[in-house]
Amino acid sequence: MTAMLSRPRRRGVRATLLVLPAVIPVAIVVIGGIGTTVVQSLGLMPLVGTPALSVKTFEGTDDLLSSALLSLGIAVVSTAIAAVVGFFTAVLIISGNWGGRIVGALSAAAVTVPHLVGAASVGLLLSDSGVLARIFGIPPESWPALVAGPTWFAVIAEYAWKESAFIALIIVGTLATRITSYDETAAVLGAHRGARLRFVVLPLAAPSLLVASTIAFAYTLGSYEVAWLLGKTYPEPLSVMALRLFNSASLTARPEAAAVAVITLLLTAAVVVLAMLGLRRMRAWQ
Amino acid sequence: MTVTTTSVDLDTARSNQQQRRMPGDHGRPLTQSRGLARALRILSTALIALWFALPFLPLVLWSFADQWMHPAAFPMETGTDGLTAAIANGGGRAFLHSLALSLVVAAIATPLGAMAARALSRGQVRFGKAITVLLFSPVMLPPFAAVLGLNVLLLRAWVPPVVGVVLVLVAVAIPYTTFSMRAAYAAYDDGFDEAARTLGASSRLTLWRIHLPLIAPALARSAFLAFLVGWSDYLITLVVGGGHLVTLPLIIASSASGVGNESSVAVLSLSAVIPPLILLGLIARSRNLDPGRQR
């Protein structure tokens, strides 16, 4: 009797012991790191002086609004491009002919490239004396300011390039076999190419497209090195601003850096919650 | 008592599978495009291939360019000046540091992720949903937001910088390993383990001879993802490492933010691109040998 009673509990203890080694480092980094950042942003952990609760770092930080809008703008535009390109890439890969195989290999290669390396090569490609300008024979003075220019073109291009490969990979990974059979069924029933794309492939791919785009958006919003290397110095995205304040000599800048980080966190959380609501609606509809 | 497994001849199995054409297989005539649609498909394939390939072009061109003045469309003199400059910048040491860091991160994050995925996939974990959300959260969080706070925390706890870098990177890699292992365990048949146990194998023997060989391809994929997390990281190594650990991305960043060292940047970048590609090729090969994968 006791053996029967204790068995599920022992199994539960064993499961907890299996999960714990993964939970501990993640909890230290996520809860510890974010908690300390929030405490710092509220002025409770100053480098000098007495701790005092205040929200003045959020008001006192200059240009916070323009930086937040800039970060959001870059993330929205690059994620939108990545989602469209990623979806069509996935459709090509799933089709399984030789062209799809080439695109699949190239996009898999792009996924493995570190963002910093992507930024370095996009810089070499798009700058006013870059490879494209040389190949087309355009002198630097008439080449548009793509790198460090007012349009943030190079930054957006790098994010769109890397994340489109990521989105394509996720869609292919989750749906490759299912899509093919449904697509064939629709074709047998006489559906045209456009109709199949619109009513079969897109709805089937939509949930993983949404999840992958959300991950890409959150990444872009929180990423530092690409905007730092290829962007303009002013106005600056939230991540660049936070790191500049963090590294600055002024001792009061640390809480301000933390405040910028908290704003980024809140923006990311809002987007993730919206995406989860969207995903739930999508599931209910299917 | 010993347990032996008879090997299945994979080559014959695969060639049989290729001869059979099942409904739902790729490349059936009905969904194949013809005429104008075919031309459009080829054009869009070419455009997308160009989109993914274009950023690799400057790396290849600049890596071997000793002299390339502006108006020239292609390098004027080729050679190994870029490589020499990259090594002079400390590229060799940084490469080894990057390799060691990524391997350590993969070696720690893969078993942790596999264990967590095993427990979560069986649904015996208390607060399983909350733990799933926690384990996935590093993917969504802006790394700099966590790093700003962690830097203070780790300094006050006297954690050595290199250990701190490994800890944070393992936490960032765990979502990838846990969720790729979870997908593998969702398709995993416990019957193999149970059959081995019924036949008298000890639990340790079952783990080594049955369980691990069956999940080995998934473990390799997870380890690759964790390796990529360590290999690609710039910010965490920079801030938490505080200059104690100089990896390849740090050298690339300092070279790329300067002017006039294009060929050195290209060589360093190319050396950061090639190792993951080699691993990707190995993974793609092991996937074909995966006996659990049936299509």
C-alpha cells in the first residue's frame, strides 16, 4: 500500500531533480539579472550615495522616447521584411526541387552566421566604397548613405537578412511534411496555385510564422552590435543608448542605463503578450 | 547477460524508400509548375538565392585582396596580407578562445536541456507550465537588460569573469537545447527502453546502449545550437567577461569599427563563418543516417 502511494511522488521528485539543473542557471540569469536591473533603475542600488526609491531616472533620461520609437521602427520594418522573405523562402524549400535545395542550403548557412559577422560583411557590401559600389562603378559621392545614414538601411538589411533565414528554417522545420500532403490534396481537388498558397499553405504556416516573427522582433529590439556598428550615432536605439550610459564615466549614468533596459523589457513583454493572444485566436479559429 | 543489437542495413532501406513514390512525396507532377508559373518560380528562386548569398561576397573578395583601390570592380592583387594582419591582431588566439568557450557552453547546456526536456515531455514536473515559460524566457529577453544587472550581481558574488560568461551563455543556450530535445522526445518511443529493461538490462546499460544511441542525432542538433550561441555572442562576452576573455567576435568588432583594414576584417569574419558551416554539414549527414526518422 505504501509503495503504491509513494511511487508517483518519487517519480515527481525524480522529474524535479531532472529539471532543476536547467532551471537554476536560467533563474539566476533571468530573475537575478532582470531583478537587479529593475532595482538599479529605481535608484535602490546606486554606486555612490544612499539608496532611495525614485522614478526620476525614467524622466531624467534624455531622448528616451525618440530612441524607443527608433528601436521599434527598426524592429517592425526588418521583421516585416524578414517574415515575407522567410515565408516565401520556406515555400520554395518545401517544394523540394533543386532550386529549393539550393535556397535551403544558403538560408541554413545564413542562420549560422553570427550577427556581428553579418554586420561586418553588410558594411563591406553597402558602404560608399563598398563592394556593390565598386562592382557598379559608382563613385563614393553619388552612392547613397546606406551605412550610418538617416534611413538605417544597412541595419535593417542585416536584421532582415539573418532573421528571414531563421523564420524560413522554423516554418520548414515545423510544417514541411504536413504542408506537402495538404497542398497535394488541394491540387487534386482542383485548387489553383494562388488559391493553394492563400488558403492552404499560409493558414498552415501562420502559427509558426507568428512565433518565429515574434522571436525575431524581440531579438532585433534587444540586439546591440548591429546597430552599434552600422548605425548613426544620433539618435541611437535603446540598446546602444543603454550600453553607452553603462560605460560612461559619470556615476549617475548607471541607473539611467538600467531605466533604458527596463523600458526595452516592457516593450518586448508587450509585443510577446500581443503575439501570444494572436496565437491563441489562431488556434481557436483552426 | 548481454544485449546486442543487430544492425539494420540503412543503404538498402534508403534505396528501397527512394524507389517507392508515395502520395505526399516531393516533386509530384500535379503540384509542379509549368509555363509562366515555372519562369516566375525560377526567377524568385534566383532572387532569394541572391538575397542569402550576397553578404558572403565581400568576405570572399576582400579576404584575398592585397590591393583593391576604389574604382576597380575586383581586387587588383591577390595574396595573404589579410591573413597576416588578422593573425597580427590576435586572431589565432581569439579563434581558440571562441572554440573553447562554445564547446564548453555546448557540453553543459546540451545535457541540461536533454534532462529537462525528458522530464517535461513526460508531464510529471510540478508547475510544468511555469518552468516551461521560465526556460524559454531567455530567447525573448533583451540580453543587455539582464547583463547590466548581472554584471553587478556577479561582481558582488566574486564570480570570476570567465565563469560568469559561461553561466550566462549556458542560460541563453538552454531554451534552444531544451526545446529541440523536447521535439525529439515527443516522437520518442519509450517502448525501446521498456523492452530492454524487460529483457534484463540494467537502467545504466539501457541508458548507454539503447536510449543515448536513439537520441544521439537530436543531441547533436541541440549541441550545435548551443555551440552557435557561444560562437556568435558579442555583448555578454564583452560586458560580463570585462576584457578577460577575448573571443573572435570581439576582435572582429574592434577591427570593423576602424577604417582601412577591410581584408583583415574579411579574413576574421570568414574564419568565424567556416566552423559552424562544417558542423552544419556534419549534422546534415547524421540526419540522413538517423534510423528513427521515417518519411
